[in-house]
Amino acid sequence: MTEAVEYDVVVLGGGPAGENIVDRVRAAGLSTALVESELIGGECSYWACVPSKALLRPALARADARRVPGLAGAVRGPLDREAVFAHRDYWTGDWKDDGQVDWLDSIGAHLYRGHGRLYGVRKVAVSSPEGEHHVLAARHAVVVATGSRAVVPDVPGIAGARPWTSREATSAREVPPRLLIVGGSVVAAEMATAWQALGSQVTVLVRDGRLLPRMEPFAGELVAEALREAGAVVRTGVSVEAVVRDGSTGPVTVVLEGGEALEGDELLMATGRTPRTEDIGLETVGLKPGDWIEVDDSLRSTAHDWLYAVGDVNHRALLTHQGKYQARIAGAAIAARAAGTPAAEGVRWAAHTATADIEAVPQVVFTDPEAAAVGPTLAAAERAGHRVRAVDYDLSKVSGAGLYADGYRGQARMLVDLDRGVLLGATFVGPGAAELLHAATVAVAGEVPVERLWHAVPSFPTISEIWLRLLETYRDGS
């Protein structure tokens, strides 16, 4: 048996959450090893957040420009596909992680390339691509940050159809003439926006009644309306029964419930995520392979006091920025416990307690229009037992919105917790709406009384004046 190499902390997974936990525990003076089988930077850097936004930015900028008098006529042509792809490739570092590796070296973390698996209590076994084997032992903590991967439903014919997942959709180098997208998720909506703008004829097939089912209903409705106006087909309430693809490069056919067949050149399955825990040795510590890892609010496993899980893998909030937040909290908790200082447990908003990933989760969907939300939807708040009031306002009626774009369309909603008199959540949909979100996030996380928000005066004429209109509507009871 290979002799174990000891570190204070061993991190399994080098995506954004893994990188952040390494950064925090190294800053606390703890020796750290990071194990990664792919690229340092993970899904977000190479196949999700970064490349998707690089593809979407030209599409959204062109859409905004086309709504500005004096500029609209200058941007009527198609996007320069090669330039868009080159921009995307630049931001992914051409799928090389040299810069991330240099950063790890600069902070004194040790990188092990290869497949890592838990190997009993406080140990991780690593198998490198070159056939080398290492055993790493953790004095204080092992952190699982292996993330999630796309789910491809097991419908007849799917294996031979070679469907895209989010990885192929963000890294493809050719524009398919016809792109079929199955799903109504963020990935489905964003990739429909990007590839329609790049020249694909996009068809979106949504099993549920609307796009973006985790957001307020008006968000999915406004995004679907804009996609249709851009030339995409959006169909809701449809189920896929089978997929057929003949040959290696031929068209793909999707058969819907009832027998209707739709043909495309590529098929994107945007139908959810599952944890990457099927082969990381969970069974060696009494946990079930393939499951999400249950954690407490310090991100420590509920099964073992030395095991932590941050990012998608714990299923608290499947968003890069929330995984990074969790990593900062977990890093502080690990460092405190390693130093013999009790971590504050069960105290909301404390240094060692993840709270925002449950109570103040922000998310932006970079479609045209943008959809941005923090906190629960009205329906979710009511299901949770909150006594809440929804306050709605048409974003187009704000002067800043009219100046931003001719024909501006959008909607805003804030949720007020009537028992506490604070903001519980907010949703903004419209061009440029993403930049409204952080103010709402601060208000929700800070539990700012609604009466105090009257004294946060928005500049005129900005779209942020929506805050004043929402407060006026709340005051007037309309």
C-alpha cells in the first residue's frame, strides 16, 4: 500500500467551490491538497457560466442596440460567428488551465491530477492518467467539491442520438441550422437565446407549462415571448417519447407524445443536473454513491465531523456564486475548528453559518430580456407559510427604462414579509435588469426594513427608480 501523504485539508474537486475552499484554508495557514481529474476552474469556467455568457453577450448587446434610436440601423446585420467563438475561446483560455495552476502554486497548494476517491476516514486515493497512485490523509478535513453534471433522460434512442448537453452547447464551433432544445431550464432559455442569435432555427420543447419554472410566472412568459419574436419556436406542455438519429452526422428526430415528429440538426437536452458522486468512494464512509451529500449550515456532513461538501454536490443552491459563498463559510469553519476555536453553529448570518444559500439566493438568467431574482417566488413563500404581499410594477413605466430602449418591456415584483416588515424577495425582468439585482440581494440579506428603503433614494433617470415605484405601490395598497 502506498504510504499516505499528510495535509491539513484535502479537497476533492477543483471547480469554483473547490478553488475557494483551498484559498480560504491556505489563508488560514493550513496545508492543502487539491485533487482534480479535469481542468482547474471546473464546469463554470469552461462549459457553463463563462462560455455561455461570452456567447450571449453579443446577442444581448445587439438586441439592446436595435432598440436605441440612431443606432438601430447600424446593427441590422448578422453576428460575426467566428468573432463570437473566438471571444468565447479567449474567456475559456482555449480550455487550458495554466493560469489556474499558476495561482495554486502561488498560494502554496499542492495539485494532484487524477481521479480521486474517498478511501475511508480522512483519506483520499488518487489515480493519475499516467498510472501513478497516491493516498492523501487529512489531519482536519476532507472537502468534496465535485459538482454536478447534466442529466440525459433515458428515452428510447437517446444513446445513439449523441445529444448535446450544456457542455457541447457552450463549446460547439459550428452553428447548427436547426437546433432542438428539450427542457425549460436556465440552460434551455439561455442557449435558445444564444444559438437563435447566431443563426440557428431553434425549437424549444418544454414539458411544463412554461419556461423558467423556478422563477415568477411572468419571467418565463416574457422570455418565451421574446424568443418567439426572434424567430424561435417555443412549445410548452409537450413530452419526448423517443429520439432517432441515423448515421453519425445525419439529422436527429424527436418523437413527441402522440406521435408527432420534429427534425433538427442537433439536439440539446437541458433537463437537469445530478451530483458527481457516483464514483468518489462514498461507500467507503457509509454513504450512498450517486447521492447528494447532506450537510449542516457549516457545510459539514451530517454523517461525519471531518467531511465537508460545498457547491452543487450538497444540493443547497446549484449556482456558482453560492458554491463559492459556501466555500468561504466552510473554510472559516474548518480553520476555526482546526485552531480549537468553536465555530458558531446555528446562528444565522454568522461567520461559520451558511445562510444566504437558503434565504437570499440571487440568480440572473442572461436571456433577452434578462430575468433576475433573489429569494422565493410568491408561490414558494406562501407554501413556506410566510404572510407575504406581492407588489408588482410595469418596468416600462420607469423613465430610465424608456431612455434605455424604445419599446422597453419588463416587469418587477417585490415580496414583503408582512410580519417582519422586510423584503423577502424580488424579481426583475427586462433589458439590463441584471444590474438591479444586487440592491435587492443586499436588502434581503440585510433584512432591511421596508420603511428604511424609502431613504435609499434612486438616481434619476435610472431603471433603479423602479424601487421608488414599488415602494409607492406598496404604500398606496394598490
